[in-house]
Amino acid sequence: MVCIFTGSAGISSQAKANLANFGLTINDVKVVSVPSVEAGVRAIIEGRADATGSAGLGMATNNELEADKGARYLSFDPSPEAVQKMQEHFPCYMVQVSPGPGRVGIKEPIYMMAYDFYLVGSEKMSPDVAYSIVKTLWEFDKELAPIHIRLKDWTKDRYVTKTATIPYHPGAVRFYKEVGAWGAEMDSLQKKLLEEK
């Protein structure tokens, strides 16, 4: 199984989280190492692996796998205990996904891992610039979905998350406080994240 992604420690952590959901570790599988998520799917196509610990829905290589051998995503266990085991390796949550256009490998309704994604900038970026970027995204969030399918989930209710793993830029914090999206709980999380940095 593809479990090590040399190009990303984060994706390797996702693979470990995926195994944990099934009560497994990398010691329970024959580990294959690749540089990227696409290379993981390619390893299955080429017969070097039976499965991969990370393959994004809608990837072009999924279509190649479907045409060559057939592609199938496995459902995760959505129970709180199984999700907690995953979260020991990677900050994630479950979403239910049903078969449909662009969902190669989804043969029946299943649970998949999902996680928040971030717009990351330098800590040296001016607070005014960070503020302006976040304000623009906030004001035009409905225009993001047509740009890329994954941006349809980037909605105002998810801009500020209690599961953040990196600190927010001070300019972003200022904006979120102004619009009422940031409270005392986020102040505590921000302090913790800054201390861990």
C-alpha cells in the first residue's frame, strides 16, 4: 500500500490516519513510497501497489485507473472512535459522498475523509494586505465555486475553524473580529498555535 509520500509529510500523515480508521498501522501493510498523490494512483495502475493511502476525488489519474483496472474508494468507519483514531495522525472529519458525475471510484454512498484547506501567506505579510485579501474573499465567496469545484466548500461559515493547525495572520484576525466570526475560543486557539510555532 502507498503510505509514504516523499513530497509531502502531510499526505503521509493522511495515509497513516486512513490506516488508523481501519485499526491498522504502516507496520500492518507492505509500504510503497512515491513522490505524490498522483504517483500513488499510478503505482496501482503499474501493479506496484494494491491501494493508496491518498487519492483525491476527481483526479485525472483516477480515470486512468478506472479504465485500466477499475477504481474503487473504500468507505471509512464514521464512528467517533474510528474518527478519533484518525485525528491522532491528521486533523480531519467525515463526509458522506454518493456516486455521481466526476466521482470515479464511488460505487455506492460512502464516508470519506475531509479536511480544511488554508490560504497560507508569509508571517511578514503586512497586516493590511492580509486584511484586504481575506475581506475580498469574504465579500466575493459566491464567485469562488465556478473557478474550481473544491472552492464550493470554501464558505463563510468555514473561514474560521476551531480545528486550525496553523495560526491566523493578525490582519485576518482583525477582519474576522470585525465581522463577528472570531470569538474568545478562537483567541485561545490562536494563542496556543502561536506558542507551538
